[in-house]
Amino acid sequence: MLISYLVPVVLLVMLLAASIRILPEYKRGVVFFLGRFQAVKGPGLLIIIPGIQKMQVVDLRVITMDVPEQDVISQDNVTVKVNAVLYFRVVDPEKAIIQVENFVNATSQLAQTTLRSVLGKHDLDEMLSERDKLNDDIQEIIDASAESWGIKVANVEIKHVDLDESMIRAIARQAEAERERRAKVIHAEGELQASKKLVEAAHVLSANPAALQLRYLQTMADMGSKSSTVVFPMPMDLLKAFRAMGEAGSSPDDQ
């Protein structure tokens, strides 16, 4: 007699155990009633009727996905290997379950094809120097395509751009040539500025002969301090006197 009551009680307990589901705050359950979509439930305590209702759980947290390394041919015909990281999350659990078979795999494939397509339209220099712009372009394209799946792409970051050894050497030679060009331009600009200053100094010294004489004596002092040669400065006025005497000696009246 006791067994006849115990069996229904055990079956009822097992049915309740199979029916009760608890979902945390970051998960939602997409419930189907006899194969048809019924509602999105959660979080908290849920009761699902076994055999009649079916629930698929969707995580709403941000998913970090590593985009595998892709072979990309740039617009200037340079082959590079590029990989990236993708951050996305589910914003509409109903679409993520109904509209696509496996939204994680679908988003991964979409990211790979978009990465190759976008980078193939740019030169190598743009890949190396304009990563922020490329990240934004890739993010916008993936986000627009995955919107119908209930997916929101938060960010895309290009991690590595691997080049061949020959291309690395070519870039190094280009950088070295650019540095040499800058050095020559800076040297030429320095010579131009120095020549302008020398012209200004010549105008100042020509306006005051005493300043020219002091500069001459300073130059002699600098030369004497750096060598053992005795330098005897000759006054400029004496040279003028000799020049005047020479001009007087060669006047037409004496001839």
C-alpha cells in the first residue's frame, strides 16, 4: 500500500526537479512551446514543462573572440598576416537563437571575411600607421551585418601585422633614407640661418670700425691660446698709412 503512494510522489518530485530552472542575472532563456517561440525569460526562478517546453540559455556578457591570423594582400600588392580581437555581446536573445544557427561561429566567420576585405583596400603604410581608423571601419561593417542576429559589436582591435623579412629590410632602408633627408634639410636650414646672422654681424661691424678692431684682437687672442705660435697683431691704422703713402708715391705729378 505504501509503495503505491511512494511511486507517484517520486515521479512528482522528479518532474518538479526537471521543471525548475534558475538563471543568473547575466543570462536569459529563450523558451519554445511545442516548437514555437513563446518568450524570453529570466533571470531568476523559472518553471519549464518537460516535453512541452524547451529553453535555450543565452549569455548576455561581452564575449572576447580571437580572430585567427588572415593572409591579406594590400592594395600595393604586399602580402601580410593579420590577426585581431573582437568584442561583442547579445542584445536580443530571440534573434540570436532564431535568426542564426550558431551566432558565435557566424560572428567569427563574418569578422574574418570583413578583416580581409577591409585591409585589402588599403596600402601597407595605412595598415601600420592608421590602425584606429581601420578598427573603426571594421567594427562598423561587422556591427551592421550582425545587427539582424541580435549582436552588438563593441570594439575591434588589430593586434599584429606580420611582414616578411625582405619587406622589413625594405621598410628599414626607407626609414633610414627619410632620416638622412631630414638631416640634410636641417643642416641646410642651419647654414641659411647662420649666413643671415653673419650678414647682420657684418653690417654692425662695418658701422663701427672700433668694434671690428676689437673683434680682430679677440680672434688673435683665441689663436694664441690654442698654439705655441706668437702672433703679433698689426694695427689697422698702420696699414691705412702705408696704403696712403703708396697712393701718394704713384700720383701723376711725380711721373
